[in-house]
Amino acid sequence: MKIIAALFMEDIELRSVPGPSTRIDLGGIQFSGPAPGPVPVTIGPHLVVLVWNPPDAKPVGALTVVFTNEDQMADEGEPLARNVQPLEIEPGKFNYRLVRADILFEDYKTVLARCSIDGGSEHVVPYTLLPPVD
């Protein structure tokens, strides 16, 4: 299985089109956002991970997303949050998983969502918490 995209977003909608085929409409794609108040603050940005399973691949796997500070290595220290989900995707097909983790921000900074399947290569997505808007 391969991660083809991972994005922080606000909205996801699935719709069928002739074929049969499915469309995934994503809304509110973001890589940063203002804090709802002064730090420390806990937020839970929504991450969508799109996965393709090649025709010759096994149909099961595990998606792991580890949230770390920007300057922290994936295997260094305690992560800010961690999410592991089973994947079952028919070979030759696509699917997605939604990941939401409550992250405590002690400061306005960037965190990384480090996504991998079965311990394979990482797909890294940044999210920056900005100061609140007055």
C-alpha cells in the first residue's frame, strides 16, 4: 500500500459518478491555523490520508501517524500524539482514513504528522499553530 496524499482539512464529501467511480471532495485544506485563544491550548486538526493499494499488493496493512514537534526525529522522545489504524483495501483500489489527534500546543509552532504504512517510508505533513486573531 502507498500513501498518495495526506492533508489537513475541514471537510470531506464522497460522491459517486458514472463508471462506477467515486469522487472525494476536500474542503478547507490547510497547513496552519490561528489558535482559538492564548497558549497553552489543545487543538485537533483533521488529517485525511489517501491510500492506493497496487494490484499485486496484499489487502491488509496498518496506517501509523505520529505527531511530533518540527525539530524532533520520529523515533526521538515522546510523540505529541500517535494514531494506528488497520487498513483493508482491495488490490488495485483506493481508500482514505481520517485521523484526528488532540495536540497540546505550549507555544505557537509547527508540528509534523508523520504518516507511514507498515513501517514504510514516511509522508510528512506540517501544521503550524499561529497566534490568535484579534
